[in-house]
Amino acid sequence: MTDDVSLLAIQKRLTALKLAGMKKTLEMRLQQAGGDAVSYTEFLSLLLEDEIQNRQDNKRKNLFRAAHFPFEKGIEDFDFTFQPSIKKREILELATGNFLQTTTNILFIGQPGTGKTHLSVALGIRALTLGKTVSFTTLWDMLDILNQSRADYSYAKKIQGYLKPDLLVLDELGYKSLSPQSVQDLFEVIARRYEKKSTIITSNRNISEWDKIFLDKTLTTALLDRLLHHCQVIEIKGESYRVKHKN
Ligand code: ADP
Ligand code: MG
């Protein structure tokens, strides 16, 4: 009885001190200590290790949530035999995360359903497990948010959200042409991340057609100049996985 009361009291104190990891395992660790011959120092060490582990797990989960991936798929889920124009070795090299050290950008070009988003998500997940911060967004969502942020004067804060992550994925460039303001906003993001952080862009349009999306030759040249200076362009020339596997 006394033991139960003191267990509750300890758990309350752990809550007050925000030591959720220790609280979770306290009962189990106490039983373990009672059964085996665990020393005081060992007991305390195990309990502290539980707290560290729990904090690391929570941090990982929060970073994952903050990345806003549209789905959770890895390199291991990608069927390279279906898309032979993609060099598996090249993707595996990217999956080491070295491109983040050299602040290299990645551009996936290919028709819809060829796996551009899948590979971007997979590289994003790898970057997270390497302890990097990642943010995934469609290009349209980013430009929309930046555009709206002007109305409530939160532009400076909002753009930071796209400048800060070690890896920014901008998905789906190329369905519709952009307004001059949006082209300017995209240029701002690319130029300010240039040689500081890596960016992945996916597009269903070849680079040679981008001036049709941006409607501004000078800005297109300036943007491509920064984007492509350190960039791995991966062109996927194949069929849609969705169409092939629709049954
Ligand atoms: P894209 O972004 O190029 O339009 P996605 O990456 O969204 O294409 O791929 C469409 C769907 O098909 C996704 O569910 C993706 O996981 C799957 N997919 C595409 N290519 C492959 C592949 N080679 N192996 C396994 N799944 C694939
Ligand atoms: Mg896509």
C-alpha cells in the first residue's frame, strides 16, 4: 500500500517536472529492480536513458509531422525495374544525404505518375532520419500562402518557413503559368536558399519550357542560374505507374 502511494507521488512529481519518459517506464523499472539485482546507479541510469529515448522519439515524430509529407513511402517501396530510365545507383547515392552537405538541388522531370513525388518523399524521409529538417509542399500551396501573407503582413515570417529547412521539396511545378508576383516569390526562395540549403523540385515540364510557366525570360534565366548551378537533374522517361497499376 505504502509502495502504491509513493509510486503515485513519484509519478505526480515526474509529471510536474515534465519527465514523461521516466513516468512511462517507472513501474516496469521498479519491478525489474525488485526482481533482478539491479543496483541503485543502474536503476537510475536506465530510467534516465528511458527519458532520453522518449524525448528523441517525440522529436522525430514532431519533425515528421512538421515535414507535411503527402504520404509515407521510402526508397525500398520504389520499383526500379518499372522505371529503367532512373539509375538506382544515383538514387541510392542521393539517399546517403551527401547532397545536403554540398547544398546540391535535385530536379525530377517526368510525366505524371512516373514517381517524382514518391522519390522526393523518400529522400525527404531519409533526410529526416539523418537529423535534417525537411518541409514538403506543393509549389502552388507555397505561392498561395506567400501571396495571402501579404494581406496580413506575415510575409517575412511565412517566407522564413521556406528558407529555414535543410531540405525544401517543391512539388508540381508546371501545370499552370504563374503570376509575376508568384514568380518573384519563387525566385526569392530559390535565390535565398542558393548555396545554403538544398531544394528538390518536381516538374512535368522540361526546363526549356519553364519560361512558358514564368512568363518572364529575365527572371527565368536568373532563377535557373541559381537553381541549376549545383543541381542533379533526373529525367524520368517512362510510363505512369498509376495507369499501369490501376486494376
Ligand atoms: P508523380 O509525382 O510523378 O506524378 P507519384 O510519385 O505520385 O508520381 O506516383 C504515383 C503513385 O505511383 C504513387 O502512389 C507512387 O508511390 C506510385 N509509384 C510511382 N512509381 C512507382 C514505382 N516505380 N514503384 C512503386 N511505386 C510507384
Ligand atoms: Mg507528383
